[in-house]
Amino acid sequence: MTEKEKSGWGCFYVLAALSGVFALLYLLDATFTDYSWSAVGQHLVFMVVFLLIAAAIVWVRGRWKQ
């Protein structure tokens, strides 16, 4: 990977780490309260889709700048 291809991935990794923390909090909330498991599943799916879109944007920008 060249330096141009790496740009933007740091922000994506921070976003992924924050999403992982929120996913853990959703799971703990559903485990210890009466929070709906289907709502947890929906939140997790939305987070994954959001991360995939962010990764695609960073990847396309890296390829476009070459």
C-alpha cells in the first residue's frame, strides 16, 4: 500500500472501534434489561452497513487519487 492508499483508513479504524464499543453496549443492554433483541439486531445491521459504506468511500478515494 502506498501512502496515498493509506490516507483515510485511520479515521475508518476509529469509526470501527467506536461502532464496536456501541455494539457491545447494545448487547449488554439487551442482556441485562428488557431491551428487544430484534432492535439490537437492527442496530448492529445498520452499523455494519454504515461501516461498509465508509470503507467503500475510503477505498474508492484511495484508488481515485492514484
